[in-house]
Amino acid sequence: MTTAADYEKLGVFYLGRERSSPEERSASADAPAGAEAQQRPLLYDSKDLTTHAVIVGMTGSGKTGLGVVLLEEAAIDGIPAIVIDPKGDMPNLALRFPQLRGEDFAPWVEAGEAARAGKTPDELAQATATKWKEGIAQWDQAPDRIERLKNACDVVVYTPGSDAGVPLTVLRSLAAPPKEALASADDFRDRVSSTTASLLGLLGVEADPLTSREHIFLASVIDAAWRSGRDLDLPRLIREIQQPPFDRLGAMDLESVYPTADRATLAMTLNNLLASPGFSGWMHGEPLSIQRLLYSPEGKPQLAVVSIAHLSDRERMFFVTILLGELVSWMRTQSGTSSLRAILYMDEVFGYLPPTANPPSKLPMLTLLKQARAYGLGLVLATQNPVDLDYKALSNAGTWFLGRLQTERDKLRVLDGLESAAAGAAFDRKQIDRILSGLPQRTFVMNNVHEEGPALFQVRWALSYLRGPLTRDQIAMLSAERKEATAEDGNALPATMTETSVMAASVIDSAPIGAHASAPAASPPGETGEPPILPPGVTQQFVRPVRPISDGQSVAYRPALLFRGKLHFLDAKKGVDLWQERTLVLPISTDFDSPDFDEGQAVEPSALTLDDSPLGHARFEELPSGFGNKRKLTSWRTAFRNRLYETERLSLWFCPDLKLWSKPGETEGEFRVALQQQAREARDAAVDKLRAKYKSKLETASDRVARLGQRVEVEKQQANTATFSAFATAASSVLGAFLGRKVVSQTSLSKASTGMKSAARAWDQRSDIGRAESTLEEAKEDLAALEKELEADLIALKEKYDAEALTIDPAEISPRKSDLDAADPQIVWLPHVSTGTGFAEPAWRKD
């Protein structure tokens, strides 16, 4: 019988139990009854998943169940995952009921199924609860393991384009990739190309990247924006299509390649999509952030199930492409690691990685397959259509899980793919061909390049309730709590703005055009059609709008002071040497005397684009007197510099247990995520050392117990193959559970068997049974002591690297006063647009 101690090991996934192949069962026909059920657990090293995995099996093979089990094991180990679900089965991961009560299952059982079974829904729910309790018990799992799963990782069901689950928008912002993504020209080019293709595909435009002018032009627009660090959203993209930031494409002028009228048609098509009521679901929800999908704001790992079953084929392709592109960009910002950091699981990859065609999703998926290993990101791709897979790309996958296949053609295609993935390594095609023939349900062949040979195993019982696809109402019920929390979070103030500054900004932004924040709306000051003329040495510039301005909307500029400063945070002990810029926009009111910096609005330095000329036909509010005095402006510079030194601090987090400091700008949740990865890497390294330390000791002690046991049986004239197998199995239990299949294989046990039989013949003439039994007992005691020592080391290792128990303390660094610098404040004009009701909205910022 398997126990939790046999499979609850650090960095190891318990996927099921090994089974004998047909040849092995035939060769051991005289083995004791029930030997098949006593197979040792199939343990999978989580680090092996960094070389990716493929799951292949027809409908009913148990493919989805294997995926659920693998994700459960990852979650228990604190490893987050993004799960792309085109079929609707994976939200079952959220159905975790530690108490295993009928009332827990009741909301999820089908009334129709109950009627067909001649039961009430409550009776079926109770029967299902009993079935699940018995099922996990058969696999030597207790209900408290479900509790561990639930506590270790949250499950969030996202539904892009729909509010059934947690809405997820990718169209609110086509954000520029981080600087790290620009380091590789090929990756950046692929990101631009795949994003462009997915957008055009969403519009129904089939465009070749090399010959289509639509693709070439739109890719050039996106490329120009992203290279300059500008984020795009659909309204801004529509505007830049009409007024692109370049006038040539290749060697020809833009008008010759793509005239204004044709660009207007493309912009109109995109605008119609944006204006469509059926498309409104894409415009709201949580922003697409990989970090936010993988971890909660507090740093707790998540299983982010992204359900796309409700989307059309075009919408699915668009979303998957954008998600994969974001994942590539996120990956670039992570440090390298040999441990598993996160998982991308796709429950059906059919159509997204075909062998000949090049859909938009293929480029980013190829990038991930080739490069994600170095960053600890493991891909698990499942399919029931093995013929429509690019096996050349999947040669990067180190683990293949093969279940029951539908046709002989499917089997041959999979064998070809495995042979290609072997890349010259030993590959017994005939052996795997024989094993694949007639596989029962929930039984898979695992071919792992990190192990000696293939393994046949049966998938364990899932801890989650596998009830099949959830209805829209059931997904809504699962997601209600998260959506409520998201709504509350959306109302929170940005961390860079004080409550006072937000109140001031709200007054300014809601005032009628021509009114100041401090003046009543009924008494607006005068306006002019030209900006004021300032004395020499005093400059003024005009903030470029970041929001589109429609025809008929009037623009009014309001004056403000722009303060800029540079800070140097330096602390060698904490590994900090960082320069930062601070930018503050302070609106100028009619009664302005001296700057009250609490009334200002902090903005990112790159968020403002300044022009030397204003928009045409704009109005300007009057500038109060006294702003032409350069000496006064210089004095305000000194005040701003003093303000920076007094108030600005670089907030950090410190973990005294690991002696690690957070990176500048990391939240507590992000730092906890980093600590989890650091602890996991240290734990994995320690486990490897522990394996090396105990390998030879355990092998020697186990082999000695097996040999001495055989000798005792020979003395009693009761030696037989079945008895030997029992000794060999018992003696290798610790080896199989801790050291794994990489160390203890069926081949080594077979060699041990031969050696023991030879030893038995040498003892045929010995008859001192008592001495043999005494020696055997001593050997068992030595093995037990070694096991106890190993268990103590494992417990100490687990406690040492338990990320949840790590202490985190806040810390602050003051700027270095001698390096602090500030520029003279500058007069800038902030554009506002009328809303048709006499009130104005700021056009110089997005929020």
C-alpha cells in the first residue's frame, strides 16, 4: 500500500501508479495475485517540466484528468499556472471540497443526470461525495490533501469578452513590451507580426506578412509606437492609422503605397468593431497582466483558468496570440532559473501549432517552446488530434504522455514525433508501439528524456471534482467573490497619488471649460485664442493629448507648472544604486501665490509629450500675473528640491531569513513571489545534494536487506521468484519514493534479481537459519535507521525553505542629498476637451 510518505516529497509530483507492460505481466504470470495493484507510485520531478510536456489521447482517454492532476500537484507545491481552456473542462479545478459533504457537491451535479439515475439531486450529490471520498482513498490520499490544495493556490476563472467569469480585457491597452523584450530584434519583430496578424484576423482580413499592404502598414504603426515606448489602445490605433507617425513605407512614400482613403477604410473597419455592442465585453475587466494572472496582489500563487469556449474561432486566435505575446514579454523580465517557476497549460492545442500553416499564435508559441526553459516556464500542451501538430516544434518537449489513440494513423504520427524528439538518443519504437496498442482508460505511457526509459502508469484520482464543462451560471457563481474584489480594487487610488491630489484633480477635471479649480463654475475667468507672450528666458510648452479628439469637440488649454527632479538612491549593503526621476504637474489657479506641492499630480516622466506649438483653434485660460518672473521660478525650484529630499523614499522589503532585499519598485506581493522562487531553487539544489548523499547508502542497505532475505528463504527451502519480488519491492520503496525513477529503474532491479539468485545458489549448502535471520534483522534495523535519518533531513529541509514562514520587513532608503537635482519649473498647458455639456475632460492623461 502506498502512503503519503511515499509521494509527498519536495519538488515531486504524484501522478499515479506504475503498471506492468503486457510483456512484463506475461513474464510474471506466476506472481502473487494483486501484484499489479502494489506497483509503486509514479513520481515526476517538477524540474523536468521546464523542458515542456505534451499530452496526447483521444476523447475518453483521461487526457483532461491527467492535466488536472498535474496542475493539482503543481499547485500543492506553490507553482502557479495559466490554463488556456478552449473546451470548458478546466474550471473543475475550482471545485475542491475538503469536507467531501453532499451539500458541497449539490450545486454542481446535473438534475438531468439525477433523473436518469432515478435519484433526487441531493441523493446524487451525496452519492458523488461518497464516490469521491472512496476514490481518493483508493489512491492513498486523505481529505486533508484537498485542504492543502485549496490553501496553497487560488483558482480564478477568467472569461475574456464575457462577464460570466472574471472579465479580462486585452483591447483596453495594447501596451508596449518592456525594454527587455526589445533586446532581441527577432523576438520583437515576431511580437509585432503576430499582434498585427491577430488584429487583422479579428477583422476578417487574411493578410500575408510579406505581401499584404494592410499587414505591412499596421505592423509599421505598431512597431513605431512600441519602439518609442508608447502604449496603444484601439482609439489611439485608429487615430494613428489615419495619421501615422511616418510618411514612407520602404522606398516609397506612404500615399503611393497606402493612400489616405484606403487608410480611412481600415480605420473605419476597426472603429466599427470597437463600436459594435457585441464587442463591448472586450472593453472592460481586469487588464491582461501575466504577473496578475499568476499571483494575487499578496503574492499567493494562482491557477488562472482562461475559458475561451464561448468565443468564435477568430476571437480565440486573437486572444491566444495576445496572451502568448504577453507571456513572452513577461518571461524576458524574469531571472534565469533551473527550477520550475510557472506553467502554461493548453487543454487543446489543435489549430494553434499546425505543421504547415502559420497562424498568428504559432510564432510566440515557438518562441516559448525554444526559450522558456531558461526562465523556469514549463509548457504543457494537450491534444486529441495528433495529426495536426508541428512535431518539429514539439521536439523541444522533453516529456510525452501518450494515452489511448483513435486510429492507427494517429499512433504512427505520434511515434514519428517521439522519434524526432529523441534526437539521436535511444528510442525503442517497437516497444512503445506494443505498449500503445490497447491502452485502457486513464492509463498513459510516459516517455521522459530525463529518465532511462518509458513508464506505463495509471493516473491517480483527482482531488478536484471532475463534473465536466460548467454552465455560464456556474462559472458566474464561482467568480462572484473575485469580481467583487476586483471592483473594489478598481476604486482604489493609485499608489503614486495622494488623496488630496486626487481630490484636486477631480475638481479641475470636472470644472466647466474656462473655469479654474478654485473658482466657482458660474464665474469663469476670461479666455484668449492665443497663448500668452512670456519674457525671454521663460519657456512654455503644450502637452500633447493622449486621448482622441472627435470632430466638433473644442479644446481648452489650462496652465500648470511642470516640476522635474532627479534622485539618487545609493546603498551598497542593500545592492541599490538607482537613479529615478520625479515629475509633478501643479495646476495654476487665479489666486496662485506659491506652490502647494500637495495639490500637484505625480506623473510618470514618459507619460507627457511636450510640443512647442498648440493644437489649432484652441482656447487658452488666462495666466495669472507674476509668472514672467524667472527669479521666482528659480526659487520654486529650490523649494521643490527640498520637498523631494524631505518626502521621497525608496521603499524596499527585507527577508532576514534569506538575507535578501527586494528590487526597487517591488510590492510586498511581488517580493514574496520572488522569495518563493528563491526558496524553491535553494530547496531543489538541497534536494539534489540530499539525493547524492543518500543514493549509495540506500542502494547498499536495500540491496543487503534483499540479499539477506533471500538467504533466509533459501535456508528454509521456500525461495521462489514471487518471494524475492516481495523483498525487492519492499527494499526499494524508499529509493523509488525519494530518489525517483531516474535512480531506481526496472533494469537495475532486474540486475539485482540476477545477483540475488546467484547468491542463493552459493548458500545452498548453509543451514544456519538463526544466524541468517539475525543478520537480516540487523540489516533491517540499519535500513530503518537510514530511513529515519533521511526523513529527519527532509523535514528540516522543508521547514528551512518554507516560503510561507519567511519573515518580511519594510525598509526605506533616503535619496543622496549631494546628488539630488531639480530643473527650473516650466509653464505647460494641459489640453481639455468639452463633453457637450459644458464640462471638460482632461485629454492629457488616460485616467
